[in-house]
Amino acid sequence: RVRELVNNLNYRHHNAQLAGRGSVELHTLIFFHKNPQERVESRIVKILCNGVVVHVPKYGIEHAVHLRNSDGEELREEQLEVVDDGACLRIRAGTLSAGLNGQGELRLLQKVFVSISVQEKVQHR
């Protein structure tokens, strides 16, 4: 009997946590849909093979950022190189992304500025 009670409490607690996280995500989405941010300070917390993960302390959010060239095209994995055991992402010559000030590389914990907006996608079912 006690086991059933504990399992029920755990189940309800888990669902309450999921609901809370979903609510925070929804309200964050609504906020940025109404108020897109042009230039927000953030820090690189993880290097990916095709971009970086940034943390925006002002809003407490963390998200992947895929790099684009000056024409707005997303950089491919062949144009990027992860070096220093994943601590640095180097952009190969000739594909320099706008906003890197000629450096050509991004490092862990480096300060970067990002713009935050909501892109609406057509849902297919």
C-alpha cells in the first residue's frame, strides 16, 4: 500500500516538474516573440561541430547557435574545425562569418553577442 502511494506521489511530482518547465519555455517564447532582442551579451559554453551553445545570463537561457556567413548561409561542417580538444572552433579561411572581427575562431567562455528572435515554422502533421 505504501509503495503504491509513493509511486503515485513520484508520478505526480514528475508531471508537475514537466508542466513547470513547459510553462517557463512557453512564457520565454511569448516574451521573445513580442520583444526580439538585437544584441545580447552571452558566453560560449559548448563547442559543436557546426556551431556553438551559448548561455545568455540576462535571460537565463541556453541554446545552440549555428554559424552563418555574411550572405546568411549556414556554415557547413567542412568549413569549420574543432581544435584544442573541443575548446575552440576555427572557421577555415575564405568562410569567415560576420561578427568575428577577423579572428576566425570561437573559444569556450568567450563573450559573444547574439540576437534573439522567434522564427515561426509551418507545422506538418
